[in-house]
Amino acid sequence: MTPRRILVTGASGYLGRRVVRAAAGVGEVVGTVHRNVLDGVETVVVDLTDRASVHRIVKAIRPAAIIHTAAVNPGRGDEGTMWRVNVDGSRHVAEAARAVGARLVAVSTDVVHDGTAAPYPDDARPSPSTGYGRSKAEAERVMVEALASTTLVRTSLVYDLDEMDRGTAGFAARLAAGEEVGLFSDVVRQPIRAETLAEALVALVDVDHPGPLNVAGAEPMTREAFGRAMLAFWGIDDRGLVRSVRAAEVAPSTPRDLRLDCRLAEMLLDRRFPGVAEVLAEAERLSGASPPETPRA
Ligand SMILES: NC(=O)c1ccc[n+]([C@@H]2O[C@H](COP(=O)([O-])OP(=O)(O)OC[C@H]3O[C@@H](n4cnc5c(N)ncnc54)[C@H](OP(=O)(O)O)[C@@H]3O)[C@@H](O)[C@H]2O)c1
């Protein structure tokens, strides 16, 4: 039997690289890249904002499923680029998936919510308060419009233990330069290990769930607690430069409580999505080394 083809958009990204690894276990993987390269897997270069290219590539590859991770995240491009990639690009992917009869699992975010009505059920209507959140909420809408069966995976901050996540890397760079880093003590998220999320995305290919589905780590924690835990895990000396700050005072549009109810995804996938303390404790158990302290909020 020919293995089924799974197309992973954003294969060169932090999450996409882990999705490629997880998908390799269940099918023949092809990844899309844009500006970067990825070795060890078949890749095609495509700009998702180019509708004709997306259709041509998807038609040529004829995947059984597409796992759509590509996006422009906050700080990675101006609002126009973010909108073109996140909204137009996602529409192109969903239309192309429909054209070849491919299953589509797409990555969304907890930031489609404004943080005033947590914990959010899977089907909570988006209420974004940031430009990024608005682009991802519109991406959700256009994908479902193009292909009603699309699963929209709303997730939280993504990190892993074999490569520093972008947020922590940014904090580390500022600390190394002797700059202060302010971490929000009034913003609550449910960080998820990228490897866990990648495995869930691949498993969802075989689950019929149209529309939004929350997939996030089990432990709600403040952005400050998460930031400090990651800096400690990577052995970064905070040099007394990390400050506790309140988003309410310095960045009022930041959604503050983004807890997600993930019980349905746990049930559908028959697995748990461990929280940060549990992931770090398990890593410590496996390595036999002493763990960094996980600060509690
Ligand atoms: N990181 C988080 O904490 C977080 C939290 C919630 C949700 N998410 C969502 O998770 C997904 C993955 O995020 P990530 O952090 O892994 O992102 P990332 O590391 O920044 O990777 C983004 C990917 O998108 C690709 N891309 C960007 N512009 C493109 C374009 N015009 N055409 C084609 N591909 C393009 C990039 O390709 P090149 O590198 O080749 O240019 C890269 O592979 C996104 O949908 C994001 O919204 C992330």
C-alpha cells in the first residue's frame, strides 16, 4: 500500500519542524518552506500569498491531509504581511485542500480571544483584541468558509526542551545585552510543549472534528512564571534584570486570561497535554539532573 501523503505548511518553523517529525511516523511527508530551508525531508518552496502557486503545488502533491502551521507571528512582520499570510494564505490552503479532497488541520491561537471570559470552551466565538489575533480569527473564518470540515486547533504558547522557543530567546538576548526584561504577572496562558502539540496535530488528521478545538498544556500559569521557568531551564542568569510588570498598566490590549478548556481534545485523542511543571519534572527524571525551579504564580 502506498503511504498517504501529508503536506505540512511552515515546515521550517519552530512548530512545523516538529510536525514534520511526528508526521513521518504515519505517512510520507512533504513540507512547504518560504525563506528558510529544512533538510532531511522533501520540501517545496512556496509563498502562501500566491494563490496560483499554492493550488499548483497542492495539485501536484495531492496530499491526503494538510497540516497548516505556516503563519506570521507577532513581531515577525508588519500587519499587512501578517494579514496576507495568515488570512489570504490560509484561504489559499483551504481552497486547495478542498480542490484535491484533502483533510485540513490548521493551527490557530488562544489570542483569538480577548481574555475577558476564560476559561474558553472550544466553540467560543473569537473576540480578538490584537492585530495578530484579528488575523488568526479571520483565518479561522475563511478556512471554514472554504472547507467546512477544517479542524482549527486553538493553542497557547509553544516551547520545547531541545531548542529555545522564540520568546525565551528574545529575553535571553536582551539580558545578555544588559537590558531589563519585563514579564507580565497578570497574563495567564497554558503553554504546551511543541512536540506534544505536533503529535496532537498529526493524530487529529484521523479525527472528524469540524471547527475550533482547544489544545493547550494542562497548567495555567502567568507569562512571568513561564518566562522565569524557561530562563531557569536554559540556565540563563537573569542578572537581576527580570522585572514583574502588569500588562494592564503597560500593554492594556494584551488579553489577560486565556485559559482554554481542553477536555474535548483530551477525550477525542485519548491523551493528556502535560503542563510545564510536569514536562520539566519528567525531563529531569529522564536526565537524572537536578531541575531548575519552576516559579509559581
Ligand atoms: N509560537 C507560539 O508560541 C504560538 C502560539 C500560538 C499559536 N501559534 C501558531 O502556531 C503556528 C506555528 O508557529 P511557529 O511559532 O512555529 O512559527 P514560526 O517558527 O515563525 O514559523 C512560521 C512558518 O511560516 C512560514 N511562512 C511565513 N510566511 C510565509 C509565506 N508567505 N509563505 C509560506 N510560508 C510562510 C515560515 O517559512 P520560512 O521560515 O521558510 O520563511 C515558517 O515555516 C502558527 O500558525 C502560529 O500562529 C504559535
